[in-house]
Amino acid sequence: MMMLVETPDRFFLFKVLDEDKVCNLKDLAEAFKSPALARKVVELKQSMIFQDTSAALHAATRLVKGVPTDGLCDFLKDHCEIDSLGVADARFGNSIFETLNITCLSTRLVMELIKTVKSQFQAFSEINVAHIRSCLSHSFARHNMLFNPDKV
């Protein structure tokens, strides 16, 4: 199984190396106690970096709507080696399946796996996610905010 993990500045594609360690929630917590243990369970295969803030904003907006971008579809065509892909949102997974015919899983276990990967993110990447998240959230809020001068 592979997993698609989204961050404010890129998509990450992880490959699960040891599916036996992630088959239940108790084993999952044990397998991700440290960055070294986490690297034995999952491996970062590839990442798709957004070119600029507007591309990241576009991808985030499409993600909220449950629709993959063309760039993400191309990325998955090129790098998704296995037929099953773990995603955090079932609607997004259905769109990927309809577009690329890649079976997507969005179970509680997959969501917990994505959360634990994000908790040990420093084991896989050296980006400052907190800073990028803050910058993108401001852009996203301005983009989605509907301003009505009559209500002011």
C-alpha cells in the first residue's frame, strides 16, 4: 500500500514497507515511537512541491472540494507503483479512483497511519511545516471568505 499525505507546500507519497506492523492501532503506536522506527515501517517515495503560493492554494481548494488537480493526477500516474493508495478523505479517494483507476482506502486505520506519519514528519523531511501552514492558511482564508458589505 502507498499513502498520499498532503502538507501546505507539497504532496508526499509514502510506501508502507511493513504492513504487518500497521494492521491494528496498538501496533501502529508502537511502530512510530521514534523517527528511526518510523523509517522501518514507511518510506518516503516521492514528493510533489507546489511552485508557488497560488498553486498551493489551488491544490488546497481542490482538495477541500474532493477533486485532484491535474498535476497531482500526473504525479500519481508517474509514481504510484501499487494499486492501493491510502488517502485521508474518502470523497477525494473516489475522485482519484474515477480519474486514475487507483483503488483508494480511507479507513480509520489509514487515517491513523497518516496522522502518525505526520507526527514523526521530521524523520522523512526537513521542511518547516508550521511556518508554511501559517502562511497558506492566511491565503486560504482570504480566498474562501465571502465579503458582504451590507452585513458590516
